[in-house]
Amino acid sequence: MFKKIIPLDSKLHAGKKFRTNFGFGFTRQQHLALVSLPELPKVAGNYPILFIKKPGTEKFSPVALLGTEPNENLYVDADGAWAQGAYIPSAFRRYPFVLVKTATEGMTVWMDDNPELMDSPDGVELFLADGTETEFLAKNKEFLVELLKADMMTDAFCEKLAALDLLVPGSLDIRIGSDLKKFSGCFVVDENRLNALSPESFQSLRDLGFVGSIYAHLLSVNLIEKVVARKVAAVAQAQQKQAV
């Protein structure tokens, strides 16, 4: 999603106008979207929620499933518009900005180095001519800080699930016509292990406010049918175009 990030610079970006109506075409090859604990209830009403391992670690992250195979997002169209009425994960809504921790300045705002986003006649400024942050940038920074806090909560949630040994490898059956595929490489909460927890362990989940999020995940897995339906529709549309 991010090609190359650069730090925001009050001198370099002063007076330049940032394009805000660029859509979500940048997510077209994202079949998974990282999601955070606070947004799980909204995500669970729209997409299957699964867990994946963070690259090079044994730590987990929850993700929303957006496609039936890699490099496929079935929720964004050719014009970059998101599916009407579907929740847009916060990881996408924050684009192109991201917080980066530096050795000298602490947490600073960086952005994707995409020339199409800057110098737009109809855009908004990030900095005034004197280098002062605009209200638009200040609000985006607040959003990034909220997401950072949400990520910390999400890490605690996943660490608790792992500590209780509740996450197991999962596999979803995806049938497109006569073609049956297995979607693997993900993890799900094992409901039998959850039900077998000691009263003390289950109470610890309740005390942390994690029980509702666990059940939201479990219920959301059934939404794989909605993702498959979008895939079937996309395949049919592609075939129709080829026939014309």
C-alpha cells in the first residue's frame, strides 16, 4: 500500500495543496486489511475477521478478508470507489499518512511519496507559508494518534489470545462455480478451547473487555459467503466483457 514514505516537512510542503479526493484505488491489491480492536464490531458486520502472524514474529494481528486470493480487493471498483455501504477499515482511511518513531524526534508524521497527491488545484494545504500546521493536518495527526493507541490495545488483545492458546490455524472453503479452493495461512479462535477455559481464565478475558471482540470474530467468519458472492459476480462480469 505504501510505496515509499517520506517525513512531512514544513518547508518542503509549505503552501502545497494536498489532494483529498484520490479514492481507494491504492488498496486494489490488498486482499487483507489490518484492523484494530475498537473497530472490530463494525468490521465484523461487513467482512470475515481472521488473524495472521506479523512477518518474522510469532505475534498476531487481526485482519479483514477482502478477497479470495492475493492481490485482490473485491470491495473497490475500477474508479477507486469503495463498495457502497461497506465499512472502510481505519488502516485505509489514514492513507497516505503514518506515524514513524525516530531516534531524535520521537513519533513524527510521514506520508507516501506519491506525486499525484500533491500540488492539486482543488486540494488543501498541510502547512501555511510560515510553516504552521493547518487544521486539516492537525486533525489527521489526531487520527493517527488514536490509531496508535488502538494498535496498542489490539496487540494486548492478540497477546492474551495467544497466551491462552486460543488461536489455531484456520482454513476456509471457497467455491467459485465448480472450482473449490482452500484459503489458508490464517488463524482463528478455537471455540472448543474457548469453552474449555477455566472460569478464572474466562473471567480474565471478561475483565479486559475482550469477550465481545472474540465472539464478533467468530460470527464474522460466516461472512466468507459474502466475499465469495462478490468474487462470483466479478468473474461473471469479466466473462461478460470478454464475450462482447
